[in-house]
Amino acid sequence: MTEPDGDFSAQADAYARSRPGYPVDLIERLSRDVEVSSEDPVLDLGAGTGMLTSTLTDLGFAVTALEPNASMRALAVGGDAEWIDGTFESTGLAPDAFAWAVAAQAFHWADPRRALPEVRRVLRPGGALTLLWNNRLNDDHPVVAWTREAIARHVPDFSHAYRDEDWGALLTSTGDFDDVHEHQQRHVVPMGRARFFDLWRSHHRLNRIAGPDRFGRFLAALDGHLDEEAVETVDVPYLCRSWTARRAGR
């Protein structure tokens, strides 16, 4: 699937302040599964402001972070990563250059028919592509559950459509990748009140569908609820899910 209008410029600051990272032990497990080791070249596709990039550099990989949005790149963290402008469909990178490519919370913005052949092109023979998402477990925390219900009231036409995608089938859909493996891991991210607000301010699709008026009413309702419940910190529960496939024809 491809989402329209993926320009995060208006949300970049809130994104950098609020978005959660990814479980380090899951990333280590994935790297072992694809048989990459320290100093191997790794490509972080749609790297945003570097939530996964920084973990990859901390693990010792030689990371190239590809991000098309200049506002996101300007706020980037990620240690010694090389940051470049490019898209899933047109990376501008050399062929056979990377041992592993990853796309965290991003591949729903890609056109798979064009992106998968391009990612295969820049991977070495035997290389792998991993897609992963942090999915909030909305029913596992009362404040998060209330927030999701408030969104349904104020913006009933919003949905996380990409969560229903069969990512394993999509990865093999063009013949560029095969041998799909899935992993998942729960984790909890404590967020102070300001960060929890920024988490929703950073949500591009919600902002776009709601529009300023409905989004403002949602935030006002959330503010009132947190006041009423005297909430200062929200332990946001996530299920990090990943799908990994090998470059075909290796």
C-alpha cells in the first residue's frame, strides 16, 4: 500500500521529541538472523529523525540513513551515520552496497512495485530487508485506551489502515525478496505529559485527516482528561513487529 502526502515537515519537531525507539535486543536478534556484524554497511530507509539509526550506530554498524524530508534530517540523531536525501523508490545509491536494509515505521509510505526492486538493487547478494513498526497496544493502558476512543469520537474517519497489511505477502509480491520471517516484542515507553501530547502532534496521518479544527478539539479533550485524572506520566505499551526477507536470486 502507499499512503498519500507523506510530508512530515509540520510534525518534525514533535516527532523528534516524542517518538519511541525500538527494543535493542530485538534489533540485535534481527541482525544475528540476517548474519550481519559490527561495521557491516546497513541502510536505514525512511530514517526520519533517527530513532532506529541511533540504535544501529550504537551497535557498531556503518549506517547510511536515507530520509527525503529536509526538516526531519535537520533534527536527526544517529551518531556517525551518513545522512542523505533519497526515497524508497529512488535511493541514488550504488548497487550491491549494503548487507542489510531496514525501514522502521516507514514502509507504508512506499510504492512497493518500485521500492522493492530498488532496495534489492542496493543490497548485496544474500542481503536482507527488514520492515518494522511500533504498534501501540491501545487496550493495555487506560489513558491510551481513552485517547484512542477520543480520536474515534472526534475523527471517526481516521484508521491505522496499514496495520492490516500482510507485509510478508507484500515483501514477496514483486519477486525481489523471499524467505520471510516475522518477529515481535512488547516494550513500554514512559512518557511525561508533554511528550504524550507531542506523540499525537507528531502523527501526520491523524493531523491530515482531522484538519486543524477537529485536531484542536481532540487535544483540548485530551488535556481535560489528563487534568481530571491527574495524569503526569503515561507508560505507553507497544508491540514492535518485524518482517524480514532475503534478496531473491542470491
